[in-house]
Amino acid sequence: MKRTFVCYSDPGHGWVKVPEGVIAAMGLKAASFTGYSYLNKGHMYLEEDGDASLFVKTYKEKFGVDPKFSERNCNTRSRIRNYHNNNPEAARYFVPSIAA
């Protein structure tokens, strides 16, 4: 599986947008990630420190290649911060295929 993932950042933090289907294909669940990541409409926005690192490591192990990234930066507070924090209840609603 070769894909390009978008990295979003604002002046304080950054996230990698990953479709829930990619996370499922890697054998991970929403519970594999922290509450510092966000959920919205079938995607996880993995926080740039630990969660994105876990994603990159697992992606390479599963598919044998590094994921590719494109970047989108904003100079103000990102709207991603208004999405739901990753937690079991929100995961059931926003990323149901990886909620359990």
C-alpha cells in the first residue's frame, strides 16, 4: 500500500490525517493511539509526537515502505483542535471500523 498522507500543523502542534481503513489494514485500533489525537468523519488526526511515530513504524513494518507525506501549515489555530479527542465513545461514532 503506497499512499501520501497530509500533515497539518499550526503554530503549536501538528497531526497526520489517516483514513480509518489504513489504520485497520495495519492491524491497529483507535485504542492504539492516545487522547492527543483527534477524530473526524472516518479519519484519525494522529498527533505528531508519539501517535504519528507509531503510525510510521507500523506502516513500514506492514507494507515494507515508508509512507509519503505532504504538508499543510496554517498561521492560526487549526480547526483540527475542534475535532473530537480520541476516546472509546467518540471512536465508535467517528471511526467505527477501528473502534473496538
